[in-house]
Amino acid sequence: MFKLTYVCRADLGRKSFLGVKKKVLSQMKIFQEHFNSQLVCVENGFIKVNYGQESYFLALNGLNKRKLFYEELNKLTSKSDIIYIRYSLSDPYFIRFLELARQKNKFVFLEFPTFPYIYEIKPANLKSVLVFILDRIYFKKLFNYCDYFVVYNRGSLSLKEKVIEMENGVDVKSVPLKRKRSSEELEKTLNLIGIGNISFWHGYDRIIKGMREYYLNKNSDIKVIFNIVGAGEELNRLKRMVQGYNLKEYINFYGPIEGEVLNKIFDNNDVAVGSLGLHRKKNENASSLKTREYCARGIPFIDSGYDPDFPEGIKFRLKVESNDESIEMMEIIKFMRSLSKVNYSEEMRNYAMNNLDWKVKMSPIINIMKNIK
């Protein structure tokens, strides 16, 4: 049996990376079904090595933590046949690690969670500017040392024979089917929920602007509530908008939540909000983790952009225009009314199990790995 190491430099101990953590652990579960696998990641500033049911930590003592990480990683992957890496920007230490892996005949799969990713990056200080510049310098060297590139949107990435295109997935069994609120409840209140590491491309400001217009114009007697779950760089701006629009009564900020507490919050919501601002990062091809989780939970959702997993005609998805205009609340109310006589929860759950589960999504990668000579 092949030995595989999954590498993730994102700090999975941070609350803002709950979605990343969920994805990495779900993918890891699939790898463990087929290979002798270990996960090497960062957790609360330490290197964490997870092997089956056992874990241990290694300290990153020193000023240059990136250099130390890749030095330790070189030792930890000495017996691995396959190395699967979640991309975390390039620098000379990462390229040196890849060079050594190639010399030892390791097969390297490099996953780009987003591509192109440069429009997501907003350097906040001199250090982050230097990290970004290093990535631009060393990026092209990746093609010399990686066997396959896993992308969720090819973008401008060529090398057709080396690229594995796929969509994001969800561990369907890890999330419960939500409670469906009654038609009577929906005629009184409509509860919206948005989750994630709140970023500018999620476009939650479009919902907030739409709610302001809805309450100014008093279009309906239905009370619309927006529940935002998560942390992120965009959160403070959204809070200022809510304060300025006098919407504190209608918009709740929960912070990062997971587990049973999150399940209960979902039970009391009717429509989930996906990404409404993908155009802001020059990418309208969607493969959002959150919409796949929404589908598995059986909650209809609203988003924008092109998503091959949710083609035109899917009745539980409300697709809106990719722009910065406010979202009309009456459009969402009409959307929910159109589903009032449809058993959409079970339909969504079955659709997720058959099309979106990580077992389905990871199968092309697993097949390629199993056929490595």
C-alpha cells in the first residue's frame, strides 16, 4: 500500500479556518480509506502530525518558521510515496522541499484551493507584501517539481496533461438534515444564514443593502432576519454598515461556531447565503464549500456565478446577477414561496449524496494515485 502525506500550512487551530479544517479532514478521511496516510498541518503555531488515531506536535522554534516547517516536512515525508499539498504560496524553502522530493522520486500533487488566487490577497503590512513578492518570483518553478495540479477553476493554468479539474465537495454524513419550518412560520419571518471566513467576495453587504431598502419601503409584513456566522476580514465593515443602516434589530453576528450549536442555528433558518461577490476577485466560476454544505443540510440557497454542480433549472438554488447591486428581499421571499409545496430537503440531501460527497469528488484523484507506477 502506498504511503501518503497530506500537507496543509494553514493554521487549523484558528477559528477563521473552520471551513478549511473541515475540508482537509474530510479529504484526509478519503485518503485513509485507500492509503497509509498521515496529515502534516499547523495547529496553534505548532506542526501537528496526525497518523490514524494518533497525533503529536513539533515546535516551530525560530524566527523563520516557514524555513523550519519545510525542513521538518522533509524529514516527515522521507518514507512517503505520494505527497498531497494544499498550496500556501511559494518561497525558496518550499521550492527546495519540492526539489528534494523530486530527487527522492516522490509523486507530488499540488492543490490550488482557488485559482487564480492573487485577487484574494490583500497585503496588510510589509511582511505580507514581501511574502506576495516571493510567491510571484518562485511560482513558475512549481511546474518543474509537481506531477499534478488539482484546481477548482483552471483559470489561466495551462499544462493540460498535468491538471486535474474538480469541484469542491462535502462530507454529507457529517452534517444533519435541517428542520423545515412551516408555511405559517415563513409567512411571519424569513431567516437568512451566511457562514464562513467572511471575506469581501462573499458579498454579504449586498444582502444588508437589500434589507435596508426592504425596511425603508415596507414591501411586506414578513420580518427578514440575517444571521452571519463566522469571523473574517470583512466582518467589521459589515458591522459598521448594520450600525449605519439601523438594522441591528434584524442582523445578528454569531462569530465562529461549529458542531451541535451550528446545527441548531441552521434549524431555525430558511435560506442560506452563498458567495455573492465572486466578480470582485475576477472569478465568476464558483465551487464554494458553503453551498455544498447547504445542499447537504437541505437548506435552499442564494448565490451568484457559474457552478457546474448546480446547473440552470436546479429549483433549490436562487442565482442572482454578478454585480454589486443590492439583493431584493422580495425576490428571496418569492423564491421560498415557490418551494412551499416541494419536498426540497430530501431532494437536496439525495443530490448531495450522489453528486457532491467527497467520495465522489475525490475518486479521479484516487484513481490516478492508485495507477502510479
